[in-house]
Amino acid sequence: MMSLHPKIIDLTLGRVWALLEALDHPERALPPVIHIAGTNGKGSTQAMIRAGLEAAGKTVHAYTSPHLARFHERIRLAGALITEAHLTEVLDECYNANDGASITYFEITTCAALLAFARTPADYTLLEVGLGGRLDATNVVDAPELTIITPVSMDHEGFLGDTIAKIASEKAGIIKRGVPCIVGPQHDDAMAVIEAQAARLGAPLLAYGQHWHVSQERGRLVYQDEIGLLDLDLPNLPGAHQIQNAGAALAALRYLGLPDAAFDGAVQKAFWPARMQHLKGTPLNDLAPHADLWLDGGHNPAAGDALATYLRGLPKRPTHMICGMLNTKDVRGYLRPLAGVADHLTAISIPGEANTLSAADTARAAKDVGLIAQEADSVETALRQIHSSEPNARVLICGSLYLAGHVLRVIE
């Protein structure tokens, strides 16, 4: 399938529409759709909504990208990851229906997911945008039940534009006529674009700070909207930014009219790998048995800010980063907020990834923003080095979802 188009990313919807027509339009037969776009927090918000719906007894399809360890992670059918046999069946059907026409890997696999969703009964379908929104392959449902836009920040500038406003315009492309849109915290420029698009389409907005509020108070999550107040446990997904993601998820569940069990489930039962995931009892822990080991896939400046905030809130401990990044990312922008939090960085190249930034370039960028940095040839080597010099350190493996995926495959 990857040979069907010369580019990995080529944003347009024409090829998707052609294949969906050849498949007899599965996108028109989906269970009610909740469509989620944004720069940061899409996956976590989707995970919380799914946990909330399932806690209320609903069955849920979920589509997300990229995968970390296995492609099957992208397609969850009525609560379970798609099986090898079912995945093979829908991929073959899409490949044959496409009949050799030009189409990207993400486009044809998205069509396969929609085909599987349309043929499997469920109460809801959660679709996470792959890149942008307006021209993303998931943006083919005319009348979703709800759309959600999580915080918009700088990322993928080469595809989406070089300003917050331009990127927000692409994200706001998922807004549909008359369909309510839940909006997480936004930069003023992004909010202005989203509000203008919603006004053009007569789409009601349910916006953070206007229609709903969420905060952490005395070790609890407090959410409030026009219906009333919710006093809940803090999200089990770690990090202050998860308070805002939980707020968007709760706003969605409130709009859908779910019972209280959904709200508790959203904050208590969500799981999203490689988002400040605490690693325990893995082969990597054996290499540094006294270290406090974490994994995070964030890779843009906003993610760096969130990560630094979380680390500052942890008990004082020497902190070492093992970092690998793609050459398409703002490496210095990601690392700059972490320079005041981490004591040391070991740079690696991401194994098996053609677009990895070299360990030398990552180390150079780290030094540019004030971090003490060295290089290693692998995560395992970096852990051994850290263990020999500071065995009780906190160690954060970070910088890329592709590096996170490599780590998760190693520890499976």
C-alpha cells in the first residue's frame, strides 16, 4: 500500500472520496461519530471519552494514529483491538477496490477502519484526526454527533501553516453545519478562527472558559457548566494538562446525556500509553533497577512545556532524559522548557526510523538550550550509563512517539 503514492503525507480528500464510493460509502453507516482534532491532547481526550462511555455501558469504536507498537492499535472495534484476520480482510478489500489508483498509506488504512466500523455494531465511533483536520482522511462524515478541538499550538508547520491562526483554520475544518463543537483552552488567535468558522456554519460552541470550566482544587477535579458542578477524582493520566483534557471529555459526556458513572469512568479508567507512562517491572527496569523510569511521546514545544510542569511537581530527584526526535520537529522548542528541570540529556537516534534526527544533532540542540548532553547508541546503553553514574536517578525516555513505540516493543 505504501507504494501506491510517492508521498507519505499529501493532504487532500479526493482520493479518499473515490475509494469510499467504490466501497459503497461505509462512512454513511457508522454509529454516531465524535470527531476530535487539535495539536495536543487528542489521544488523551479520546481515551477519557471512551473510558466514560464504556463505564456507562456503551460500546465504542475508536480510531487513532500513529500506532506505537502494532498497527492494530489504530482500530478498536466495539472495545477490542481489531484482530489480525479482520484487519487483513478489510485491508485487502480496500486495496482491491482502489484498483491501483494513487492513494496514501494513511488514506487507504483510514478507509479500512471506516469499513470495519460500519460493519460492526456499536453505540459510538470516536475518530481522531491524523494531521490537521480540513483535509484529513477522517474528515468525511457529513453529520457527526459532536466535534471536539483540543488545544492548538505550533506543529507540522510544513503542512498546516506557520502561524497559530493558520493551523487553527485547518483544525477548524472538522466543524460541521449545525453540529456542536467542544473547544478546549486556546490561544486568542486560534479561538478567533474557530469562532468565525463556527459562526459561518451555525455550529454551537461549547468553549472552555465560557460554557464550561475545569480546575484542580484541594486534590480534586472540579468541573462546572450550566447543568451544574462535578467533584471528581483527579485523572489517572498524569500531568496538569490532563485536567483540561478531562474537562473536554466531561463536556462531551455531559452533552451526550450520560449518567454519573461515565464521569467517574472518564477520569479513573482511561489509559493512554506513552503519555508520562510509569514503567515498572520491564526489561529496561532491570538495566537500572533503582531508577524511576518514565516514557513520554510528546514532541512539540507545548508538549515540552507540559512535561516540564509535570516534572517540577514530582518529588526532588536527579532527572536524566534519554531523548530521540524526528528531523521534522522543533527540537530546541521542545527542549528549552526542560532545560531548567532535567540535569542531563543522553541523545540517541530512533532505531529503524528514516527521519530520525541524529544523536549528535539532538545533543547539539540540547547544549544550545543549556542542557548537559552526551550521546549513546541505544536506550539500553543510555540506561547503563545513567545507572553507573547516578543509579537512583529519575529517567525520562522522550522526544517522539516513534521512540516510544520502539520502547514499548522492547518491553512487550
